Amino acid sequence: MNSLQNLREVMRRDRVFDFMLQTTGLEVDLSHGTILYLEDVSVSFDGFKAINDLNLYIDAGELRCIIGPNGAGKTTMMDIITGKTRPDKGSAFFGQNINLLHLNEAEIAQAGIGRKFQKPTVFEFHTVFENLELSMAGDKRVWQTFRARMEGSQLDRISNVLEIIGLQECHHKLAGSLSHGQKQWLEIGMLLMQNPKLLLVDEPVAGMTHQEMERTAELLTSLAGEHTVVVVEHDMDFVRSIARKVTVLHQGSVLAEGSMDEVQNDRRVVEVYLGE
């Protein structure tokens, strides 16, 4: 085994001791600057290899765009990160110390990973304010919710999130009356109420107007830094407007990675995706 292979073995996330991973109450260890590690991950469905020896590393605070043709493995990748799908092999770590493969979906959310699906799922018969209130991190058991009284810090948090997502003037409106784009922003706000460190955002601009797309680009860009944001998107104009680093998936593996200009000029990417 050469020195590079030795180094890779030493740095593997699955070298972390199991006794460190018994609780989601751990603070994620970002001492190496990386918040997400997927290493040698593979998963098959009925003989089809949806993810094939995938290696992906996301730095804390970055905005990463994931692109690729249909069937490239983008959704399955997010399913693995959030615990919906278990890989056949490989490792998935949140920071240095939290083994995602040891946690269920709820525990992964509690650890600090939030996911926004393509179709917005808001409480349509509640106001925007109430949607954010219901999404607030804390004890959500019925009795605790019944007894809850809004504290000043909680009101401040809701007010801050309303400002971030640009829905201050809509706080009293029923969520069901919002436009498609506003519902998408509200759902992002609902995730922010949970104080996630990593946000996975699936096709956020599908069905949006051009103005809504521009506002969504501003919103996601503003979140990077305090949060880590991973955006899966098909709209290349939108990706170009926000992209700092782009990862191209193909047949369940990373085909190319770099700036938008770099991946656009990669012959392999042109052949399998951008040139289609």
C-alpha cells in the first residue's frame, strides 16, 4: 500500500470510535473544515446500481450545486444523507464525529441536517407565522405544544426568519394563499427554524417565475456561510447564477467537479449531460 493509500485509510471517517456516536446530542465536529463525507458509497435497487462508489466532500459553509442527468443518483444521494436509504457499502459522516449510518431519519434531522423536497409541504390552513412557530426547534409533544408560550427570543427568531425569506408582510396570510415561490421560501424558513447546519435543497426553482428565481438565488446565496447549502437543480441558468462549486453526477459517481466554467468545458460533461 503506497503512502497516498495509507493516508486515505487513516483519514477515513469510519475510523471514529463507536462510543462517540451513541447520541444525536453531539456537537458536530468541524475541526477539519468539512461537514459532509460520503466515501465509497454504493447502493443497488433490483440490480440497478443507483450509487456507485460515490466519494463526495462538502466544506462547512459552502454553497454546492449538484447537477446531472435523470438517473444520475442525485435523489438517492440525498436519501442516503438523510437516512431514508441505507447504502450497501461505504460510509457517510456528518463532520468528523457523527456516523449518519448509525442514525434514523429523525435523529439525522435533530443532528442538524434539513432537507427541502421539490414540492413544498407547508401547513396550508395555518398562517405563515404559525407555520414557522410550529417548525421551531424544541419539544413538539402535544402537551408541551399546548402549554407553550412564546418567549421574546422565539418571537425574535421568527421575525428574523421572516426577514430572511422575505415574507414579513405575509406573516398573517394563510400559507395556502401564497404563490408557488412564496411557499418554497416558507418551507426553507421552516427548515431554518430548526437551526440546521446543512441544508439539502431539491430543485428549488421548478415552476417559478423569473422574478421568483432571482429572489431564490439571493436567498440561497445569503444562507451560505452560516449554513452549508447543497442545491440539486436541473435549471442551468439558475445554477450558473448561484454556483461557486459544481459537482456533476453520472451513473451514481462523481464525473466532474469545479467551477461552472470548468464543468461546462469538460468534454465528458458535455457528452453525458450538457450536450444532450
